[in-house]
Amino acid sequence: MSVLSTVYWENPIWRWLLAIGVIVLVYFVSRILMRVLIRRLRRYAATTATRFDDLVADLLSKTKLLFVIILALFSGSLIVALPDIADRIFRITFVLALLLQAGYWGSAFVTFWINRYVDRRLEEDPAAATSMAALAFIAKLVVWCVVGLLALENLGIDVTTLIAGLGIGGIAVALAVQNILGDLFASLSIIIDKPFVIGDFIIVGEQMGSVERIGLKTTRVRSLSGEQIIFSNGDLLGSRVRNYKRMYERRIVFGLGVTYDTPPDVLETLPGTVRDIIEAQDHTRFDRCHFKSFGSYALELETVYYMLIPDYTAYMDTQQAINLSILRAFAEAGVEFAYPTQTLFVDGLPSSVNE
């Protein structure tokens, strides 16, 4: 009887050596094969337009070393005869490792798909970055919840009873963290309804700035003066938000006041003069100009026009050009702008004053 045929723990030594050889072989072959496949897939993916090879390479790169070790040990355990308890431990451990690895693969798949969608749609629709980030979080949460439930079921735990218990406990937790949940649902409402997206310039009350990030609890806005303003999503959703990024055109109203000694014939020509000046500007649409009212110290004109582009700097440049042109035109016509004055009429002074 040779040494290799000696039985040790109900298995001959040659079978133990074979199991060790299988463990080593599976481990090194898996590691080398994955490295070679990942390297070649990435090189091949760089030369093709399809994204499937990129996905396969990303999934392989997410394979954990722990999973490879457990896979190798489980493969070796199939060679030898083990006690029932040991065999059960190996099988449960392998199933749990496989489920855990499936969770990593699922998360990598969600991340790959979300990034691909955002890259394609970000320039056309900035809301994609916001919506997809939240959907990625929800999708990953669902993946890991499924993995967790399957793992508990393989451990012999009654998942149905657990889910029912979690439902009852969830009500108590929801009552305790209702403010946080309110902000969470508010963020989902913002993502779905899209009153604003990343990059929009908004005004909320007295605060204004560009949206930098929409999180699960807060929205962060970069103000014009440079600091970051943080809004609670619940408070933000309940506020009146003015979104200037979605302005298609800008309505401008401004007034002019000329002195009371302006002749009526000259005053009648002023709305036409203002109209010609506005229509001479680019990206404008004249609406009206009228002699509005008799002010306390001026004859008041009101002018309304539209900027056909929403850019604020363009509006200010145009308004400056209009103001300068009006100043020159009125000066040529001999029309003076009024400024606050008061005229005091004195009648019937006492005789003592005259003396």
C-alpha cells in the first residue's frame, strides 16, 4: 500500500493533493484569464464603436479577489468527501459569495448604463445628469436589496416574515424620520417634474444663483457673490422658484420724464423717436411707448419692449445703447429731462412783509 493511498479524514492523500491542485489551478487560471481578457477587451473596445465590449470589460474588472478564492476552495471541496456539515458550509459560503459578486456586477452594470446615457444626453438635456444620478441610486438599492433577501433565504431565514416585520417597523421609522423622508420625496419630485436642473439660474425668495447639485436631501446653489447656498428640498419645493434659464425672451419696461415746458407737438413725436431707437437695436421687439401721465414734476412716458434672447449681459448692453440714443435724440430736439423740483407760488403777502 503506497503512501498516496493512505486514508486521512475519509479521503486518500492523493485525493487531498488533487483537491489542492484544483484549488491552485482554479485560482491562478481565473486570475490570469481575467487579466488577459480585460486587457484584450479594453484594447479591442478602443477600436470599436459598440459599447458591449466595454461593458464586459467593466464587469470582469469588478470581480473581487474574495470571490475567486472562495470559487477555488469550493472547486477543491468537490474533489474530496466531506462531512455533511462541512459540505453545507462550503456550499452556503459559495452561494453567498456568488450573490455578493452578483451584487457588484449588477451595480457595475447600472453605473455603466447610467454613465452611457448621461454622456449621450448631457449636452441636449442637462436634467439627465440629475435624473439619472437619482435613478442610479434607486437601481443600486434595489439590486442590493434583492441580493440581501436571496442571501437571507439561503441562510434559512423566512424572508416573508422578515418583510412583514420590516413593514411594521418601517412605519415607526417613517414617523421618526418624516422630515428626512419629506426631503427625499421632494428630491424625487424635483427630479421627475424638473422645475429646474443643474446649471439653471434660479431665484428663491431673496436668494439667487446657479444650481450646482440636487441631492437626496438638499439642493446646492452657487450665488453670484461666490458662496454656496444650501436649500432643503422640502422647503425649496414649497417655495416659488423663478427659473431664468428657461426664459425665452425678456420683457423690459422703463419710464422717461420730460419737463412741463415741453411743447405738445414735440411731446407727440417722442414715442415715435423712442420706437425708432429700439427697433434699430439687434434682438429687440418694440411693443409700445405712450405719454402715460402727468407726474408731480414731469410729463411721464412709459416704454415696453422685448429682448428676444434671455442673456442678461446682452440686455444690459442693449439698454445702455437705447439710453444713450434717447439722450442724444432728446438733446437734438431740445427736450429736457425732468428732475424733482417744486415751485412755490406766493399770493397775498401781509402788508407788514411788504414794508
